[in-house]
Amino acid sequence: MVSLGTWFRYIAHKLEYSATISWKVWEMQNYKRGQITDRELGDAVWKNLFQGKLTYLHWNKGAEMAPSIGDQGGTLLVRKLPAADPRRVFVGDVVVLKDPDNPDNYLVRRLAAVEGYEMLSTDEKDDPFVLEKDECWVLADNEALKPKEANDSRKFGPVSMTDIVGRVIYCLRTAVDHGPVQNRQVTQTDHFSMRKDSPVLEVELDVDEMAKNHKS
């Protein structure tokens, strides 16, 4: 049973998400009186707050993220991110992002570096470089794969932070093999993203629903 404190933290996350999404809509509309009113903006916040969810299910196939997500892929519970910025997504997080080579497709990779990081290559012919503003570097977890097979930043280079749409918080590999995804483990005691996601996970996780949508 979800505790009262967890519900309060969950509602705070929903309010933040709703406000951010509504503000983005407001900006896209260039907010002119007559285009979108204050009341319509407020209604959008409340609709997201009470009717929307902070997560969605995503099927990931392939061995690129093994062992985190299993060789045959898995059904993932993904937390929506209204904006991918340093306050909401962190180095070490497993994220869902738009495929740079196919905008209609999505990849699951681990965020390895963000703006300001100096990138060094194992190939002496490659010069080091620094990730620019809003750029990030994503990697597959499967160390047995070659860069081209892994289909990550070693192949397609830096990607925009705006291409990140969510953080993976739970993975169902099979009906009996499932659990939280390890995000942003800087030290053995640092699981910042997992702590931020814990109330969302407690309220919205439905393993039975994940199993029904699982593709074996």
C-alpha cells in the first residue's frame, strides 16, 4: 500500500510535469490573448495533473542494452520527461531518445556525458573534443558489441538533449524476471535518479499490465 508521504511526493511530481508541459504549449502558441487564455492554460495543467500518467510502456528489442535489459529485449516502464535538462536527467541514466538516423524510431541507451565533458577516443588519430551546449553522448551497455553494432554515439556522434523523451525506471524481461533499472550510480550510495523516481514507480507500476503487453 502506498504511503501518504509517497502520494504527496507523487502529486508534486505530477504538478511539476503538468506545469512544464503547459508552459511549453504556452510558448509554442507565442501566448497572444485570443489564441490561448489563462483559463485554458490552467485547464491544461489540471487535466494533466488528474487524468494523465507520468509513465508509459515501451518495448525494446535487441541486445544493445544487455545485461540491463536482457539479450532479447524487454518491456520497459518509462518516466516521461517534459524537458531533458540537468535538473531532470543525469549522466548514468538509461534513457529513451529519438533515433538520429530514423526520427520515427526510438533508441534506449545510457547517458554517458553531457555538455562540457571532454571526449577522448581510444584511436590516437581522433582529436579530443568538448560537448557543446545541449549536446550529450549516449552508449549501449553491452560491452561485447562493436561500436557499429551498438549503434550509439560512437557511430552517430553527439545527440541533442532535446531528443531525450524519457528515463527507463523498470524493466520486465520475462514474467518472472523483472525489476527497477539502475540509473545514475555514481557511487554505491548515490542513486539520485532512482530516489526521484521512487514515488512514481510505487504509484504507477503495474507488473501485470506490463506482462500483458510483453512480447516474448
